[in-house]
Amino acid sequence: MGIQQSVMQTSAIETDEEEENANSSLNWYNSNSGEKSEYNSLGSLDPWQKEREGRWMKHYSSCHRILLVGEGDFSFSTCLASAFGWASNMVATSFDSQAFLVKNYRNALSNLVELRMRKCRVMLEIDATKMATHQLLSGMKFDRIVFNFPFAGFFKGLPREAQIRLHRRLVSGFLENTKEMLSENGEIHITHKSNGFHGEWKLELVAFVHGLRLVEAVDFDKVEWPGYNTKYGFGGDHNFDCNPSITYKFRPFHI
């Protein structure tokens, strides 16, 4: 059994030993695979080709089948839908109920109305770690699966390492089931703060454990996403400071 296969038997990084083993395997893979990021699908397109392939908003096209996960007030989904002009290619989900969204986020209802008017499929009370087996999502394939700023909750009474493990567990569960929902050449995108506490989550390592490789990491600038609000999770209509942040793009090893 190869080193790549052996590390992937672990579904989540829970201990220091598992992290050390996964780190060793990732370093081995990066130094021996000989693979370079071939991610040039946007940069290589001339303007006429882009127009033929739909409307673009940064990494996303109106021709992509897009699954958005863990939406707060649905402002990111609305930003994409507005840029595309329609959203029949999109499924936008949230862990929260409609009652919770309306109570806690001032613009949630108007965003939901706009999304539905633009033919986006909106699904509420969706667990990001169980989507592949959901009765309405099971069997669906997507070109882009997007989870912005995953966050498992506030655990101030726990030691720092215990908190990190809980957040990693959320990301791990998300990756484990959504990789089964990717179309051919599909990608999973996670936008995440890259400094301090958040930088210790080691997303590339968590993804590697699930057979996913990093193809590109792009600096995230909220100004480039008109109307997007980075809401605190678990209620409260305030925006958190998302700088500095990076959008990590992952693909399965076989792609």
C-alpha cells in the first residue's frame, strides 16, 4: 500500500500523530508527483470565448453547475445570481431555517426572494457534512462546490487545539461527502481566513487526507464581490473582518 493510500484511510485529523503522518505524506506527494497547477481555464480564455461559455464572475460561470454551502444571509449567492442575470444553474444552501434567517439577518428575506425570482434552487436546514446522501441532492453533480468561511461554532471553554479539531472535523466531513458530488473536472472551493487561529486549520492537509489536491490558492478580496456580507455564524447581523483570506481550489487526485 502506497503512502498516499495509507494516509487516506484516516477520515479526519484528530491527533498529533495523525497530523504528523499526513504532513509527511503531503510533503512526499508534493515532492514526488511532478504535478504542477494546470489551473488556467480562465486566464487562457479570450473575451469572445468567455462570452460563448456564459457570463463570468471571478472563478464562476453561468454555465457552471454551482452548489453553495453554508450561506449566511445568502448575499454571496445573490452576488453571483446578479452577475449572471439568472441562477437556474445554482443551488444555494444553509444550515439555518428560514425563521432563523429572517430573525437574525436583515437582508436574508430579500436575498431569498431575489434568488428564487432568478430561478436559483434554495434549500434550508442542510447539513454540509451530509449533502451527498440528502434525498434531494443525492446523485446530483456540480462543477463548483463553494463553502465560504466554514465555522463549527464558538468553543471558548475548550483549549485551542480542541477548538481547531472541531473546526477541522466540519471541513473534513464537508470534503468527504462533497467530493462524491463533483462532476468531471469539478472543483471544491473553500474561502478561509489565512492568519492566526484560522491559519492553523491546515486546509490543504485536511483535503489531502480525502484524496483532494490543491490546484490554486487565490487571495480573496471582498470588494470584488459586490453586495457580499461576511456574517458571523450562529446569529447576529454583524460582518466579520475577512482579511486576509484565501480561496483554496481542490480537485480529486485523478483529475
